[in-house]
Amino acid sequence: MAEKTYDVTELFGSDVFNEAVMKARLPKAIFKELMKVMHGNAELTLPIAEVVASTMKDWAVEKGATHYTHWFQPMTGITAEKHDSFISPVGDGTVIMEFSGKELIKGEQTDKDGYLVYLYATDKTAQYSYIKNATDKGYDVLLIDDQLGSHFVGMLEQKLEKARFVRVDSDILENLIVKADRKSAELSAEDRSVFTELFRSQIPAIEKTEFLVTFEALSAESSPVMITQSEYMRRMKEMAAMQRGMSFYGELPDTYSLILNTEHPLVKRVMEESKAALAEKVSPLEAKIADLTKTSEALREKKDATDAEKEILANNESQAEALRKEENEAIKAYAQTNPLVRQMIDIALLGNNLLKGEALDSFLKRSIDLLK
């Protein structure tokens, strides 16, 4: 009996979904875009991933495949695999064959707790800088720009397991898709108090709008100041506009976070200069406030405080409040002499379409002055 012979050129790579197979099976436009991705000239988007995934699944099933493997490189520096099946059971006792583009992007947009995070935008023009920041880091951003967007997102979250939808401007990207523990902003309680007031005092008044100043240690290349709005509160206010029973949320002011990047050179410069300029005035006030606070806390903990002790507590709180007001006035006065503080704030406001009227006019004039 003659031995069976094989043509090595036909066998080699016959079970690989390679470029030749993709070119033969994928639509020309999709293949062209995928080649850009493979050569590092574009990012893999969800629409392209869906077509590639469907084509790959059909090709693999034709060859008898029933399962697939995720191969990935965790932060530990070793390789790992996760096996899944093309076969998904349905309620009537039968099975269907499934594989979606989500499987191709899940490694990139899965956070440290195993949740697949879908970033989305509602206005690709207004949220351009946030979208670009995300796509520059290799993330996909969905566009959900209809009036029922909040309801649609909520429905998807209930339908999909271990998945979250967050608008791309609802927080810094590092907090939206948390990959690992990050470096925190290393500031003393006194510094946080001073720098918070330094920037808060220079935020222009905007009707029914409040700002919370926070600190993040981001990369030096990230923006010095960013503005984000809580995903939860924004959704509640959007739904309140359409549902009478939720009118309470609609009456609340819009709340934003003004995030200071403590690693950015400009923010570092402002902090160092302000700390040096305010030390003589602020440090003694902070010391007095700290002493009064310590005494007040001890009196509050007493279960059977006397009337005299209660009076001392009230006086301490009054003195601390007066000292804090004096300190804040000194910080505000200094901040007004440093145009860089207001300039960074206004640039962030402008990027979020929150700088208007007189504040916008002042920004334009100040920008021209800084160019001189």
C-alpha cells in the first residue's frame, strides 16, 4: 500500500486565519481598514471587529472548531489563556453559534474587576477632546446621541453581564477603566486646603452650577486641569427631564469636578509659587485652626459636657470659622494676582462649553495679554 503524500505548501498555515484568508473572505473595505490596524496606522473599532469576528467564526466552524482561546499578556509579565466556546445554549434545548466583536476588544476595555467598560459619547464635537484621549490610548468610544440615550444605556447594562457604560467625559480615563492601583496625589491636608481654595476662588460664577476641586496624579503629558461630570447624576437629570416622578433631580444644580493634575508642570509651578507666597500668612492661620479643631473634637466626644464646655466648643467653632474666612480671603487675593490659575481653569471650562458671556470675554482679553 503506497504511503499518502502531502503538499507541504498547502498544509502550512492551512488552519491560520491569515492575511490571505482575510483578503478572500472579508469585504474589501473592511480588509483595507484591518490592514491599517495590523500595521499600526489605525485603531480596531467595534464595527470592524464585529465583521472580522463573524467572518472568523464562520471560517473556524467550517473547519470543525467549537471553542476559542483568548491569549493575553497580564500585568504580571507572564502569558495566560482563557478558553470559551462558540456554542451558546438557548432556552429550547438547542444551541447557536456565537462570536462577536466584543470578544476582540474585551481585553483592552476590561477593568481590574473583570467588568467590560463601554465608553460612549453623546456629542462627538463637544466631547471631542475626551474621545480623542480615549482613542489615543486604544479604546473604542460608542456614539449614542439620541434623546433616549440614558434609557438605552440603562437597558443595556441590565441586559449585559459584567458590563458598565460610562460617558467618556464623566471622569478621567484612568478612573473609568481602572487597570491597577495608581499613584495618588501626595499632598498634605494643609496643601489640599490651600490649593482647593486657590482654584475654587477663581472659578467664574455659573448659574445653577457647582464645582468640586479634586487632585489626581496623572502623567505630565495629560491636561493640567480637567472638568468632568458624574455619570450617575447626569443620567438622573436627563431622565428627570422626561419623567415627572424624578423632578427632584432636575431641580438640583449641575455638579462638576475640577480635576487638578498634580504631575503637570504648570500645576506644579502654580503650587510651588503659591506655597512660597502664602506661607507667612497661611501657615500660622492653619496652625491656629488645627489647635481649635483638635480641642473641639475632644469636647464633642464628651458625653456629659458641661454648659461651660459647650460654650467653649461654640466659641472654638466660631473662631475657626473666622480664621478660615481670613485665610481664604488671603488665598483669593493672591490667586487674583496669578493669571495662570484663572487661565488654566478657563481653558478647561471652554473645552466643556461652560465659558460664556463676561467670563469668556475676560478669557480672550487675558489670553491676548499673555501673548504680549
